[in-house]
Amino acid sequence: VLRCGAQTGMRLHGTSAKSAPGALNTVQRGFNFDMTDQQKEFQDMARKFAREEIIPVAPHYDKTGEYPVPLIQRAWELGLMNSHIPEDCGGVGLGIFDACLITEEIAYGCTGIQTAIEANSLGQMPVIIAGNDQQRKKYLGRMTEEPLMCAYCVTEPGAGSDVAGIKTRAERKGDEYIINGQKMWITNGGKANWYFLLARTNPDPKAPAGKAFTGFIVEADTPGVQPGRKEMNMGQRCSDTRGITFEDVRVPKENVLIGEGSGFKIAMGAFDKTRPPVAAGATGLAQRALDEATKYALERKTFGKLIAEHQAVSFLLAEMAMKVELARMAYQRSAWEVDEGRRNTYFASIAKAFAGDIANQVASDAVQIFGGNGFNSEYPVEKLMRDAKIYQIYEGTAQIQRMIIAREHLGKFMQ
């Protein structure tokens, strides 16, 4: 339905920076927590997809580590992928708030599958915010025509949080750039059709990050692009994570985003729009953990009564519920801010840090409520506990988020 609507030019749902849900409600009703009927529709669609199609097969993909191709194709058919792609490129042009609603529901089903889908948004975002018309139509447009994947190539073996430490180099030779280097922990690395790649173009090691790096669009089938083996991780095992080597890879100058020296700003700017959905994913996992623990507490009996009737367990469930609700409010605030056209760095980092932390806490508490059964792979919560950890690491560690929050907070008082 959503895809047909986009193809016929009908705007079924969605928000943008100029037409966000909050913007409309501010004029008509002031501050409120209501969703539009259209938002409820695509939230319900994502919820139905997650609970009827993802949850039944998620354990299989967790055990095998297989890439969930059928589910990704299905998500694409339903219009639940690539939601940020603008309408003029063939997409539905959703705002970040709407995308977060979808993300939370899919993550409820399986965060490994959700990460594979959401990694597309991260890879696309630099092109969305910095690409020219030709680049946007070529690379975003093709993703609306068939279920293709892309990837965000920034992290390296020796440069994760320290983005300024990137060693991959791009040297200008005529109308091309020759790229050499190695990237690591690239989600969708072995499945991507193209990559956003950050490389150093200024050879001066003392050059500031804001001028030293350039963003490129690199076709995955370019000679010299060599994806490594799939990494078998602690959690989110069906997500495709790899190292990628770039050896004398030739990229035309037309694939430079904005211009030389603009890459760092582009790469970091994408996070303001992608961290709210990551927080939404963590919230979806936490909600699943809470629901599983609650159902179990209403079935399991000890000392002659349901464990939910023991104050120790009921208080634990109450704490879990508090954390989930607050994480949801945090990601929705951060998404609403950016859809309103305002800089949301502060709120995005709060949402990402808090949701990532509570996902781990709530999943751990769910295992505790399950007791010995929670430690067993036949029950769902041990997978949730393994899957949760990465939310404190990828797209900016919990510690990096606190550095950003402190910087933004103190900056208000130092102006």
C-alpha cells in the first residue's frame, strides 16, 4: 500500500522538517501526544509484520547467522525500508519521527533484522543531506526500484569513536580519486550495492578534521573493493558485519559529496537523524523484554502464588516499565526536534545513551525474572540480552554520547 502510494504520487503518511506532526499539532492543538491516523496505520503495519512474520523465524536467523533476505524483501514490499528517501527520488519521504515508530516495532521482533534495515538509512543519510540532484536520484532512486542495501563505511580497525584517526586515504589523480585503506565493523558490508565512505584527502596529519576528510559514494562492484568474512558477533547475529579493504579503488570526482574537506561534517551530521531511530530500536527491544517478563510472571508460580504477586518481582517490572516509557519519550523528543528543523544533537545523544543503557538493564532484568529458564536459549530473553549490548557501542558509544551531552549542556552556559 505504501509503495503504491509513493509510486502514484499519493502521500499516504509521513512528516518532514517542514511538515512534522508536532508542527501541525502546535498550530491546531498545542503540545500533545496524539498520533495521526496515518501514523497509527503504518505503526500497526510494522507491528503486524514484526509479530507475525519476524518473531516466528528470528530464532532461526540467530542460530544460523543467515542474512534475512526474505524478511528484507518483505519489508521493502511493505514500504517499511528506506523510509527517509525523499519523494523526488521515488521514496515516501518520511520524517524521523515516523521512521522511529516503524523502527521500534521491527526491533520488537528482532533487532538483528532491524539493524540490517536501519543500516540502509545510515548509509543513505549522507547522500540525503549532502548529495546533489544527480547523486540523489542515481543512488537513492535505485533503492526504490528493488530491495538493495547500502552501507556507511567510516569505522576502521584503529579508529572507531576517534573518527579523526581514520587512515584510509584518497588521492586525486585527474578526474578520479584513488582510495586505499581498510574499514571495519561495517553493517551490510557484504550485501551493499554502494557505500558512503569517509577518507582522508589532506595528507597533512595536523589538518583539522573539519578540513581533512572527504565523503565519497563508492559502488560495491568497483575493482579493488574487497569485503572480508562475515563476523560472528555476540548478538544481532543475522546482521551482516564485515571488514572491507579498498585497494587502489578508482572513484570518479562526480561521486564526491559537496567537495573536498566536507566529509567529516557530513558524516557527523548524519547522526542527528539516525541516532533517534537507533534509540527507537533499543526501546523496541526493551519493550519486548518487558512484555516477555510480564507474561512469564503471570504464568510462573512459586510459594503457592504467581511470581508477579511477589513484591520483589512486581517492583522489578515497575522499574522496567518506567525505563521503557522514558526511553520512548526521549527518542520521540529527539525525532520531533529534527523534524521541526532544529538542531537536535543534545536530544539525540540523550535518547541514544539512555535507550541503549535501559535496553541492557531491562533485558538483564527479564532474564532475572525468568530465573534459570532465562539463561536457556529455548526461552526468548537470553537472545534479547545478547542483542542489547551493541546499543551501547554502535553509532557512538554510551561514553561518547555523554561527552556530547556534557559539551552541549556546558555550551549553553558558556555562550
